Amino acid sequence: MNNQKDNIKDILSRVLKLSEVPDDISQNSCGKWDSIHHLQLVVELETAFDASIEPEEIAVMKSLEDIIRVINTKS
């Protein structure tokens, strides 16, 4: 489980170009997390976890916790 969280944090770090990703990161707390980066994030997550993320799920992925919850439904 923690490995999954670390993988997601690595993806967030890469996509948002952040040196550190706090556990409580969200779209509201991170100015770099805009709509373009959100789409890039979804593509990276789909590739990394070999999953297809539905539009409804994309819309609710507004924090690290939300992303983990969505990815957990895929495995």
C-alpha cells in the first residue's frame, strides 16, 4: 500500500515539477495543479497502474487521498 502511495507521489512530483509532495497535497493547496497538469497526471497514472480512469473518477481526483482511493478501485 505504501509503495503505491510512493509511486503516486513520484508521479505527482514529476508532473507538477515539485521537489517534495506533502501527504495533504490537493488542487486547492498546489498552484501548479491546473487542468492541463491534471490531464497529464491522469495519463501518467493510467500508464503506471495499467488502468483506465473514467471521466467521473477524473473529476473527483482532487487530492493525493482521492487519487489513492480511485487507484485502489482499479486493482
